[in-house]
Amino acid sequence: MGLPSAKGAAEYQAVPHGPPEAILFDLDGTLTNTDALHFQIWREFLLNYDLDIDREFYDQKFSGRLNQDILVEILPQLSMEAAIALGVEKEAEFRNRASGSLVPLPGLLSTLDWIESHNLKKAVVTNAPRQNALFMLQTLKVDHRFSLVIIGEEVEFAKPHPLPYLTALEKLGVAAAKAIVFEDSPTGITAGVKAGIFTVGVASTQEPDSLKALGANVVIEDFTDPIVMALLQT
């Protein structure tokens, strides 16, 4: 994807204000890459409504958004109740197909090991439904590593509003200037930036240039990029 080389935090336009105290992670596309499966299932479901989506449409309309918001926009003939029911059905199919097949993004587990060995706080902040979030964390075998999981639809405003990240900061007792966000989606990057948190774009689902344009301070391909440890050790 043409990612910039990483020689250390100093080469980037901004760095956190001193050593970070908390690391906040999105889930889909950040801890594990689920986009191909989500796209496949959505495409199958939407064919029942005579809507044949391609990957470009999916990337623009679906990535990081709440299901009911997506469906009300692309299937305006549905009531909110019907849109919610369709989203629930689709996510059940996702869990069925994803069971046992999810893998952590490269470098994630060693990054979590370092975070824990240095007593940094951490949380997952996601627009995924709670049932999906818990399923994915359990499938990845990292559920025991996250005591705090913030769900977008369980606070007043989901991403791209900054409230989910601000809620995580409040619960962790950490200032925005002492945190780092890892995010892959446009909505998530926007939420992290608006929350005033140093935001790392993970280019697993979007082009690096688009994440930078949204305000990501730096873009990585995965957690094996040397910039990850450079930032953690700032």
C-alpha cells in the first residue's frame, strides 16, 4: 500500500506528550482483519433487496459504522425495526462463519505483551455490537486481556463522534494527551482525532493516504511496524 518507512517517532509530524499511559484499540480491522468476510456476507444479504454492492461501495458506506445507520441510508424502505433485525441476522451469520477462523493482526500479541509488562492501561473501543465484540475477543483468545470494552451503540453517540473514546479515557482515568489510539476505519480515525488523542491509522482496510487525510498522525500496516514500539517508548 505504499506505507512510509518507520525510523522512529521523531520523523512524524506529532508524537504523544511524553510516555503514554493508555492504549486504545478499535476491533474490526485493527485487532483482526474481518472486512473481507463482512463484505461477503453483506453482499449476499443485500442481493435479497436487489442491491449488488462492490468493495468500493462497502468501503465508503459500511466501514466502522453502526449497522442501523448504514441500513437506514442504503435501504430507506426499511423501518428502523426491520433495519435492526436485518443487522442482527447478518451479525449472527458473521459469528457463524468466523468461528475459529479469526487471527490477530501481525505483531498484536507481542505488542499487548509489552503493554502489559509496562503496566499501561488499555481498552477496546468499537462500533461492533457487544455480542460480536465479545465473540471476536474470545476467538482471538485476548478477551482476558481487556477488562474495558466500550461499545459505540451503548453510549449516546457512536463513532465518528469522539464520545466512545472520551468515555474510555474517563473510565481509565487518563488524559487524551497521555493516550494512543489504533484505528483502521474513517469513522474511527475521525473519532480519535476529535477526541484529541494521538491516532495511529492501521492500513488493513483503507489506503494509507486516506487515513492520513482524515488526520491520522501516522499510518502503519500492522503491529510489526517499528513505529509501534517507538511510540510506546516515547
